[in-house]
Amino acid sequence: MKYLIVFIVVIGVLLLLKRGQQRDRHRRPPAGASHAGPEQMLPCRHCGVHLPASRCVWRDGEPYCCAEHADMGR
């Protein structure tokens, strides 16, 4: 009888461990995905508003927040 109880406890623990691993697998990002990290914020050369470098309008190597400010310059 005591072996039956030990067997049931061991099976229960194994099932709980397996369930925990399945939950962790859903929380992790895919293996090929990498976190790019924070993006550099740059000030507009006309008005000074900061925006991500990928959204800047570039003229003559200077970042601007929009095409209108790029056309106006400083």
C-alpha cells in the first residue's frame, strides 16, 4: 500500500513539473528572435522635439521631426 501512495505522489510531481515547463515554453520568445534594445532618441534640429532615430526625416545629415521642419532648416 505504501508503494502505491509513493508511486501516485511521484507521478503527480512529474505531471506538475511537465505542466510548468509547458507554461514556460509559451512565455519565452522564439529561439531566432532577438531583442533589439532601446532605440536612440534624437532632437529635431528645428524645434527640439525628441523622436526615435528610425522616424527622423534626414536632411544634410541632420535629424528633423517632419518634412516641413526639414524644409525650414534651423
